Amino acid sequence: MAMRRVGAVPPAAASYSCSHFINSFLRSKFFSRPYCAGVSNAAAAADMPTTRPSFDASSSISEEEVQKFEEDGAIVLRQLFSSDWLERLCIAAEDNMKNPGPLCDEHEKPGQPGRFHDDQFLWQRHETMHKFIHESPAAQIARRMMRGKHVRLFYDQLFVKEPGTLSVTPWHNDHSYWQLKGEQIISVWLALDSISESVCLNYVKGSHKWKLMHRISSFSGDQDRYKSSSSESLPDVPDIDAMHDKVELLRWKMEPGDCLVHHSFSIHGAPGISANSSRRRAYATRWVGDDVTFDPRPGTMHYVWLKAGLDLALQPGNPLKSTLFPEVH
Ligand SMILES: O=C(O)CCC(=O)C(=O)O
């Protein structure tokens, strides 16, 4: 069984629903250690630059790259993040692995080798991630790639696969998991390690244009987590591994500081990591633009968040205007 720690949240909390409450709840009960979740993380944050380093997305990312992304649904962008950010994110990631948050998943079953650590909303608990969201180039990258006017953070997520991890990242698109409607939904997946092509994320080129809504399961294979009667009618993800003659896969060798940008409808997945590979750490941020609204379809991640006491206090069709989803300038 995957270790799921949302049960630590007091069930009574789920009945509250105002956004003021959400934030104080996130900072108190839900995320019991707001920001600076450990000595090392606090130390890393202390000497962090307080001013936003200059970054200009329109000169750093070419029009050709934006068009390529629009065509393929995924792209690698090289070295847009300073080593400072990487060092600090690595420290915070280690801290998070020791002190995970309430939405953390450990996808490897007990007794299996390796570790696949997957956690969300780190920016609410680690000052490093909070600063990264507001001051790193990530928001500007997302805005440029979606040709947006404004961007909001949807949430952030840490993925760590240790050597020997058998679990694959199953083929999926993010859109099927998310309680969102709209086109301007983009992830920036930042490599914290050197990642060889054999263990990196693979994308089905152009699959964002399929706009596939598929049935979802947890990465640990838990079919019940997202089960709902109405999502039962959704198709499964096609067996991409059996379609090699029909699809083209995109994948890139990456160095720390390289990032992948992918559209929420892009189908992607990744293999496990052999025991003699190095670890594969990545920090993903999910961004939404002005055309995105709240769509709490049954069988999405929304209900897992709700169970954990995270009521977004939005009505279907609302834009994601909430301090939980900060607009970043
Ligand atoms: O890093 C991984 O293995 C999964 C990443 C992923 O699915 C995502 O960022 O949407």
C-alpha cells in the first residue's frame, strides 16, 4: 500500500469553506510547519536574494521555441535557472523527504527497492519554494509559453526517484487529473540532477491536440483513489508502449537547471531507475492563465484535496482567484 499521509488531517476541517480559512488552515493544521520546515532549509532561505534577479522571458525564449511547444505540446528549455536556485531547491527537497507534507505519496510499496517520493504544495511550507514561485523565472516562462497576460500558480510538486526505483510514472495527461477547464495550463518541470535519456520523462509528440480525457489512477496504481461512477465511462490511456509505430516520443537528456515545459493535455510517462543510475529529482510548478476556470468533475484530484480538508471555496466556472493560487507578476 502506498503511504498516504492525508489521514493526518483532522476530518472536521473538511466542512469549512472560506478562502481566509483555507490559508490559515494551510499554515496551521494542514501544513503544520509553515515555511522553513527545518534548520537546513531555514539556513538556505536566510541568505537568499530578496530582489528578483533580472530575467526577460521574451529574449530568453525565442518565438520559434514557443511555436515548437505549441506544435509538440512539450519542449526542453536549457539553463534558465541560476545555480543558486538549484542549490536551495536541493536543500529544501532533502528536507521535504525527511518531513513530508500531508499530500505526500510514497509510490514504492514497502519492501520494494528505491523510493519514489511525490509531494505537493511545498511552497506553502518551505520558504525556498515560496520564493521560487514568486521570484524565479518559472512564472515568466509559463506566461511566455502560454502567450498569457497573467499567470497563477496552480500548485507545485516534488518528484524524487532514487536509484533502484521500480515504479514507472504511468502514461497519463495532467488535464484528466485536474479540476480545471481551459487551454492555458502549463507545467515547468525543473531538473535538479543530471538525467539520462533512458530515465527521463517521455512525451507523446502532439498528444496535447488529442485533448484526451482519460480515467485516472494514482501513480502507485491505486485504482480506487479517484474512482467515481461518472468517470468510469472515461476511456483508459491508450497503451502507448504498444503504439511505437504510430506515435513519436520526445525525450531529452537533461542537466540540472534545464526544464521541461508541457501542456496539461500532453501524454507523458517515465520508466523506473536502475540501481546503478543516479537519483532523479525534479521540482514541477503548474501554472494557469486567464482562460482557466474551476471544473470540479467527479474523479479528479479535487476530491482527494477535499478529503484532506482543502476546500477551494470556488464555484464551478469561477476563475482560480484565490490566495491559494497566487497570481505572480
Ligand atoms: O516526474 C515524474 O515522474 C512525473 C512528472 C509528471 O507526471 C508531471 O510533472 O506532470
